Amino acid sequence: MSIELKKEYKYSLVVPTSMGARLTPVNGQPMHCGQMLMMQATSAETNVASVASYLGLPVKVLTTFVKGSPVARFIKDNLASRHMDYEGKEVDQGCPWGYRHQFNLADSGCGSRGPRVHNDRAGEVGRTLNVKDFDLDRLFGKEGVQLVHMSGLIAALSPETGTFCLELARAAKQYGTRISFDLNHRASFWKNRENELREIFTEIAQASDILVGNEEDFQLCLGLEGPEAGGKDIAAKIESFKGMINSAKKAFPNASVFATTLRQVISVNHHLWGAIMAAGDSWHVIEPRDITVLDRIGGGDGFVGGMLYAILKGWAPEKWAQFGWATGALATTMLTDYGQPADEEQVWSIWEGNARVKR
């Protein structure tokens, strides 16, 4: 089974996103008593795209910036260091209480103390993303894009971003660009907007070639039945996950790839990590395996990024899930919330369980 992709293109992967800064206390300390913070540029969608960009595929980020902001400059420099092109409108701050880039306050947890994440998104400039600020005919028609990856975080961020993602999906469909959609449900984004967002998510899912989400995502975003979230023995739920994906396949027949990760938390630094992927009529199940975790944030995005990279490279479907599992595991060994693979060999060594020194 394979996904046909346009052969003439400038970009392998395009992601719409709202960029922000993540602040993390050093040495695994909690935010409320951490006195020294590490700052990094972040977004779920660029976390996904980092796998492809670090491994040499051309990637473009569609976003928006606060004009003259030092945080915006920090973000641009970071995207350039990740080998990503970017395009976005420069929005005036307006006043000291105007637009800004979001802040993600996140500690990594340690041992029996779980991580805590607090999102400070007041005045977030990414909520102004508008289709009128981008030339989609140039992007998809003249330059060419193999795959556009969207997240439910952006689709639900504001009414404007929901419309933007819809128009992006419609344009991609018109020009034969494949669509990947990670549902990424966030209850706070959906509050009092359930009907509006269900309609948007359903249309994007109907146009998508690749659908990704956990048990709650498929149920809450698309109304499909699935297993109960959480629980101690995630491996015991594999058949119920398959049933949920089968329901999604019937509801969204345009999609040919469905995937979800499996995570059981033993402690903050010890997880069981697995995945389920359906490609056409074939199942690819990775039973949960032990991984050592430095920082869990971004592991799911790392999985999606690796899976999309493998698809873009034209590998056999079995390798899509394996490479995604390994890039997800890689991301959890880094202090950034995105993986930075040195090369494909490093990723395959993780899959093979080979942590020996390479000289």
C-alpha cells in the first residue's frame, strides 16, 4: 500500500501554526519553584515538521508574527536553525496589552511527580491567521507541496484559524496535495463551540488522507466510539483501538492511513511506548516497549513527524510506524519538545534498541 504524492514540488511538507515560546525550569524542577528557565521556540506543528527538516526534506511554516517583537525574532532564528522556510504576516502589537506570542510554561516532572503545563495564550497573535494573508495558488499550484499537515490545535484556536485550516484543506485538495490531520482535541478550545468545531473538523477529516489521534481525539472531535481514556494496561486495549479506527475508516473513506500512539506511564522517566497504524487493509501494531524519558512533551508529535517522513520517502508501510515510534522515542530524550535526529541511522538504532556508542 502506498500514498501517491506529487512529483514536482518545492516543499515536501507545509504546516500552518501559531508559534510561541516554551519556558522550562532546569534540572527537572517544578515551575512554581524553578529559578532558572530555558526558553525555546515551540508549536506542535513545527514539532512534527522538525523530523523532516532535520533529515533534509524541504519544509515550510505558515504562521504570523508580532512586528518588531524580540520573541518573534527569536522564533524566526529558531525556525531557520531547524532548516525551515517560513512565511507570515507581521502584525502590529498595538499597545503593551495587544498582540504577543503565546507562552507555554512547562516543567518536565521527575520520578513520581508528573509534569505540569500551563498555557498563557492571552493576546496570541496566531489567532489572527487568515487565508487572505497567503497566496495559496502560488504555494500549491506554482511551487508545489507534497503534503500539508494540520493540527486540531490550530483548527480550534479561533474562528479565523478554523476558516484558515478549512481553506487550506480545500486548496490542497484542489491541487492534489495530500493532507495529514492530527485531531489534537483540547477541551478549553472547544468550550461553547462544540457544534461549530465538529463541523470544521469533520470537513477537514473528510478531505484528509492521513488521520491521527488518540482515543479521546476520535471520540470528542469526530463523535466516534472508542476505548475509555487512560488506564493501567494500555496493551490490553489494542483490539478496542482497532475497533475505533475501523469506525473511522468507514466514516472517512478518503483517508488511507490512520494512526494512534500508545503510552503507559510507569513513572515520569519510565514509559511503555507503542503505536497502532492502519494503512489500507493492513495493520501495523507496535506493542508497548520500555523507553527512558527525559521530557515527555512532544513525543506524540515526534511519532507523527517520523511517520510522515517515512511516507514522504516512499518506504513500505511497515517502516512508517517503526520510524514514527523511534522518532517519538527520540523526542522524549531531548530537552526541546521536538526531536532533532542526526540522521536516519540514529533513528533506526533507537528502533533496534541499540544504544551503544557510535565512534
